[in-house]
Amino acid sequence: MEKQVKRIGILTSGGDAPGMNAVIRSVVRSATTRGIECVGIRRGYSGLISGDVIRLDSDSVSRIINRGGTMLYTARCEEFMTEMGQSKAAATCKQFGLDGIVAVGGDGTFRGLLALSKHGVSVVGIPATIDNDISCTDYCLGYDTAANTAVEAIDRLRDTMQSHERCSVVEVMGHRAGHLALYVGLATSATAVLIPEKEFDFEKDVVENIIKARLGGRTHFMIIVAEGAGSAVEIGDKIREELALDTRVTILGHIQRGGSPSARDRVTAASMGYEAVKVLAEGKTNRVIRSVSGKFDNIDIAEALNMKKGLDQEQYEVLEGITGIYH
Ligand code: F6P
């Protein structure tokens, strides 16, 4: 017997990611089709505490599928970490008659959902972060777009590095994980990729690789550094010192978080939003929607938060195999 779900709320929390608008659209449209009302909570959990709630219908989410950012704004909320903040948020859910909350974000967002569920609110999480570092899922919304943005920027850098016979050191986001840097490094045929999951030796992994590439006839070099692996500025300084190479450093930064979502992110958003509404409509709670081997399902939040995500070993092996310069 399905629980009667009449109204749900959606919020986006933590760092934004391309595809957040597309997933808001999917949740609202999937709910509407089932006769469930939907409201948007603005500025993540702080909006849930203050009651910053707007009505969403099919029309309010028109023409946002292609837009980066999030129409609901996002925030990281200190107050929500406290018992008092969580009680206020639960009171808002009661006040607006919300039978469930869908929160889009990363691990911090899911920890927030877990806390909220302890106050009797039904909750579902949708993974969205350009870092792709959420353990329970193969794929997080925004990753594909961010990777393509970085690849496009690096292709442009390569043009000018080639003309001037320079070395480019590019810092890619990813927080403490190297998924984005490894993927982007593979896509751009980097001379070296430095990621936090693999301890690196500057002489062996950077200097030797550049020398080998130079001996192989290359006149320009591309070093990709995951932000969690170290500072691109420091690596650039060391390359200049040791190899007397004309070196330029680029920190791609928040450029990677913006922009129109790729087809993959829009389609993933559609599926994840649909699944989230289905889970709530079926009377389930404390679930995270995930993608495993190309299929969507859901998993208990506490279980999801206890999982560990390692580097994609296959991708790393391909990097080693193609370049032949890694040990
Ligand atoms: O988690 C997404 C992310 O963009 C990370 O890659 C990065 O370390 C962090 O957020 C940056 O956060 P902020 O937007 O607060 O500078």
C-alpha cells in the first residue's frame, strides 16, 4: 500500500554542478504527472530553516534544462549542523505540509538528509558534484559537463603552448579526489597527470616524463594537476627551475562549475529526478539515487555514506598503457 504523498520539496545544496536545473525540472514534472505538488526551497538547508519556499509547477521549470547553475540557489549552512537548525527545518516541512524532501548535492547534503530524517521527514538524495567523488554511485551529475569544459580549455591552451614551445601546468578541480583530473588527462593526452590517490615523485613523474617527451620530439608539454594533489603554481616554479622551460600555469577553477549541461548530464538528471519522485511516492525514505553500470537504482543513505570510492583503476591502467611513462 503506497503512502499518500501530496506535496514534496526540492532543494540544491553545497557546490553547484551543471545539471542541477535539469534535475529540478525532472523532479517537478515527474511529481506533477503523479498529481503531487512540488515546492522549491531556496538556498539549500538555510532556506529550509527560514521557510524560503516557492511554488513550482510545470511552467516554472520551462526553459531551464539547458541552463547552468541552479534556479533555487545553493548554500553551505552552518546552522543546519546544529540540533536546533534541524528542528527548525523539520518545522518548516510540517508548516508547508511537505511529505518528502529531495536534496541535490554531495555527501554533506546527504548527511543533512540523514539528520532531517531523524525528525520524521521522508528524504531522498540525488548525487551532483563535478568531483564525481560520491562513493555509492558510478556517476554524479555535472561531471561530464565539467570534464568537457576543462578539455575545451586545455585544447585552447595547447594551441598557444605549441606555438610558443612552452610547458603548461593546469590545475583541475576535484576537491580531495583525482577522478576529474585523470579523466581530463586521458582526454587531452597529458604529459603527466598528478592525482592525490597516487603519491608522486616530482623527478620521476614530472621531470623524467617531460625529458622523455622532449627526446620523443615533442616541443610543448601539458601537466595536469588535481587540486588535491598539490599546487600548480609550485609545480610550475619547479619545472622552470629544473628544466629552464618556459612554463605557464592556469588554474581552471570555477569555470568548470558553470555552463550549459551536456546531453549526458541532462539525461542523467531526467532519470535521477524521476527515480527520486518514484521512491517518495512509493513511501520509501532515506534513499540516495545512484547509477551503477548504467542502471539507476537507490540505496540507503547511511550505507551510501559508509562506502569508499577508489580511483577508476581501469582508467589509470589505460593512462599508463597509452603513455608508457608511468610505473
Ligand atoms: O565540490 C565541488 C568543488 O568545486 C570542488 O571541486 C572544489 O574544491 C570546491 O567545490 C570549491 O568550493 P567553493 O565553491 O566553495 O570555492
